[in-house]
Amino acid sequence: MKLSFYKSLAFCCFFLISSKTIFSQTHLKLILNTTEPIDSIYISHFTNQESIRITYNDTIEVSFKTGGIDFYHINYKIANGKNYFAPAYLDSGSITIISHIENEKLIVDSVEGSKIYKTYKHWRTIYANLKASKDSVTLDSFLLKTYEANSDNMFSFQIGLRYLDIHQNNKLKLYALLSLMAKQDTGLRDKFGYAMLHGRLEGIIKNDVLLLSDYQVINLKNKKTYAQAEKSKYVILDFWFVGCLPCIVDHQKIAKLLPQLKQQQIEFISISNDNSYETWKDYLIKQEFKWQHYKKTADKSIIDQLGIATYPTYILLDREGKILHSTYSLEEILALIKFQK
């Protein structure tokens, strides 16, 4: 299970803004048709770290200062804490979004006033069809061509992340994306999405071997140390953070499989991206997991060096530290090493 680009926004984002950005105004009119007891709506976007939380009404109007085409996260929350959310790429200007809730999901019915949203919606349909057809050549061509066509706006970053998802274990394929990124405007390259995508690309391309002795981590005593792999056949590095729901689900699976993992000489080492030592420690004390857990350091962490930005991320190492595989799926990495339950 993986966190897609827009889902990970709900947990952890940092934004970088170019001083040369020319800001414009975007006015959103949000209409929700539902009988659900909605409590509030939370809307955020990339460019200017702006976010707004408003008590719910079936029609809400808000304004944002943006740098043109931007990524928005629209989240309706009901009183029991359940969230219904949808991502959207939108132009600046006056935009109306009509949606409804169906089968526990927020469904966008129409978006008026935004050309890029229609492009985004059409792109998603073609991408889904090509992926289902398993025509890898046509899919690669589609992703690279649409990245180039949108290289002047932030939608390119989501396209790049999809390409990276597919080819994170094929460095030669990743060079094609890296060359397109190098041509993008300096102002666009200053934005968070670019740094996130570029950092992970370089993290994959530059690293063939990962020696745990090269990277300090924080242990449960809040001391700097180094993770140490036992003489195992395989080491699986688990990169995660406390707010990542798929990560927590996977931890429960790992806990149940731990005896068989040890028997087959497969070792898990979990490294958290949490900034708060107390939050991380409290979670682990409650769970009482029986495998190695560490937290990133404040600077030049192993997570920074590898460019990890999607959680969970699993990296498979052999006993010499050679990187064998990278994925967002626990099931995929266990199948790869032929793990027997």
C-alpha cells in the first residue's frame, strides 16, 4: 500500500516559494450536495502555504493568493472525525466546484472556470486506461510527453511522480525524466513539488550501496547512534512516520510475521521521518514492537540523502548493503524475496 502524492499532503508538506513569483487571486465557490453531517471544510494549496478551515455550509466561498496553476487539497470533515477529500489542480481566477459524497468518497461533479482541471481529469483517465492495458512503452511515452507539455506548471510534478513510481528500480529510465526536469524554469524549480521529485530521483540514481554505518539515527533513548544489521540474508528498511495510516497498518502485519521473518533471516529496520521525538516514542511504547526502530536526525539524515518523500517506502538490501529493490508496497517486497508465511 502506498501513499499517493496528494494523500501524503494530508500528513506532511513543506513549501518553498520563489521570491520572483507573481501572485494572483483565486476565488473558489464550493458547493457540496450531501446529507452527511459535515462539521467543517479544510482547504490548502501549495504555493503560498495558505490553508483555510471553515465551519461547514453547503455553499462556501474563499479566496487564495497563488502563483498561477496550483495544487489544492479539499477536505470535508464530519463530527466523528471522518474525512472526505479530493485533490485538484486549478488555475487562478473565479472557479466553482460542485461535488457530492458517494460510497464514502468525495466525488467532484463539475469544475467551472479552470482549464487545467479539465486537462488533469482527462490525463487521469488516459493514464488509468494505459496502466490497465499494461502497454508499458505507450505509457512511458505518454508520461514523458505530458510532463514536457506541462513543464511550465506544477501538474508536471504529479506526472513525474507517477513515472518515478513505475521506474524507481530502473535508473536508465529515470534519466529521461531527470533531463526534462533540468529544462524547467528556475521559479518552478524552487517549489516544493520539484524538490521532492528531484531529490528522490537523485537519491535513487546516486546510491547503489547503502551502508548503515554511514548514517546517524536517533534511538529510543534520544541518543545518536547507528543502525546495525545482524548477519541476515536480507535487510528491509522501512521509512515511515506516525501520521501515516498505511505505515501503521503495515507495522501490524510486520509484527505478526516477525517470527517467520527471523527464521528466514530477513531483518526489518524502521526509520521514522517524525520531527517530534515524544510523538514517535509514545507510539512505539504503546505498540511494543520487537524489531529495530530509529528516528531521523535533524540534519543530513538518511531520509534526506535518499530523497524519501512517499510513505511508506521500503528499500531491500543484501547482506553487503547493495540496494536490490525499492517500493511502497510491503507485499511486493516480501514476494520479491520469496518470503514464506
